[in-house]
Amino acid sequence: IGELYKEAVTLAEKYSVELEVLYDYAKYLYGQNRHSEAIEYACKLEGFYGDTEDADGIKGAALYNLLGLSYSDTQRYKEAEECYNKTLEICKRLVAANPAAYELEIVTTYNNLGNIYRVTRQVQKAEECYTMALDKFKKLVAANSAAYEPYLATTYNNLGVLYSDVQRYGESERCYIDALEIYKRLTKMNPVAYDSYLAMVYNNLSILYQTMRSYKEAEEYCSGALGIYERLAATNPAAYEPTLATTYNNLGNLYYVSRKYKEAEWYYIKALGIRKRLVRLNPT
């Protein structure tokens, strides 16, 4: 697929036609975790429809959102914030004419901005973005739960991470539990789509309870995450083995602080085995 995209991009650049393929290729590169290359090709499009005022403005919003994600994943947070704000500016202009079509893009961008502010320790700004997204997603869910509940669960989880970071553990726990209830329901309907999200919240709850020294609850949720990641890694090791190794390591930490040293050793060795293999495949 990558080679076909590359050939199409070469032709598009040579003849200055079908330039949208640059965006498609950049999106493909982002999905392959090739963020620097994704940024390179996405930036080539800024002059074409990055700031358009017409109906194609949504293309500019999508472009800046992709750039924001790529910059964020490469820890270039200032550039990511600038791109998300450009996305927000375009979407606010578009939503004035068609709220139903573009409101989701606005709310998702608030969530992305919240992520940037959280990792850069701008706690008040992060909380404002997440809370705004949460309120809007609740309204959208009331109108169409099937379409918007996954986004609502993600926002609950993000807010839970923020509250955990600033030691507001009770609020963090409530947010994680709200996310967990949604993901459990979604997983029953579509396990392929939502198992990994359920495992993520299990992991987050486990870490939270370990921090609160509630070791029994921490072990329960970490074991729940582990069961899911072991199953996912068996069918798709490239995608899930890194997270599986992290979960083994987390359970090792939990048993270590609980002074269950034999169990801790066993899980640390499991994590180490995976990470050694991953390092051989991709040392960088």
C-alpha cells in the first residue's frame, strides 16, 4: 500500500493534479507511526487548502488536525497546539453554517487540545477543554448514543488521567468508572472494536488504585487488562505486544510493592522477554 501511495504522490506532485493524495499518504504514514514523514507530506498541502474560506475548509481542518496529532506524537507540543487552534478556527466558521455537520470536529479538537495542555502541565486549560468536550458529548449522546458514546468514554478517560496526574484521585476514579461502564457496554456489542479501549481503562484504574494503595482492586483491574492484551497480542503481536509488555511490567510493580517478590519476578521476566525481542526488531 505504501509503495502505491508513494507512486501516486510522485505523479501528483509532478503534474500538480489530484493533490489530495498527499493528505491520504500523510494519513497513511501517521497510521504507520512514521510521524516525521507524515508531517513532511502534510505540510506540502498547507498552501493549497490550509486556510480556505469555502466549503473545502473542512479539508484544511482535517489537515491541521493530522498535523496536530503528528506533532503531538513527536513531542512538538507548541506546533501541535497551533495546529489544533487552526482546526478549531476553521470548524467554528463552518459550524455557524452547518452545526450538525461540523460540531463533532470542534468537540474532538477540544479533546486534542486538552491532551496537549495536560502533557505540558497546563492543568486549568486542560480541565477547561476536557470539561467543554464532556458537556458537548453528553448532549450529542442524548440525541444519538450509538454514534457518540465512544467519544464520551474517551473524554471521561482523558479527564481521569488529568485528575490522577494532579492527585485528585476521587474525581479520577469517578471518570474512569464512567468510561469503564460505557466501554463494557460497547465491548459486548463489538469486542473487536472496543476490547483495547476497555483494557486501557482497566490499566488506568489499576495504576490509580496502586497509587492509592488499594492493592486488591489494582490487581483485579490489571489482571483484567492483561487477559485482554494477551488475547489481542496473540492475533496481532505487532500492534499489541508493546502494551502487553507494559501491562506485565505494571503487574510486576504491583506485586513488588505488595512484597510478592516471586510473582513480581515472573512478570518482570515476561515483560523483559517481549522488550528484548522488540528491541532487536526496532532498536531506535
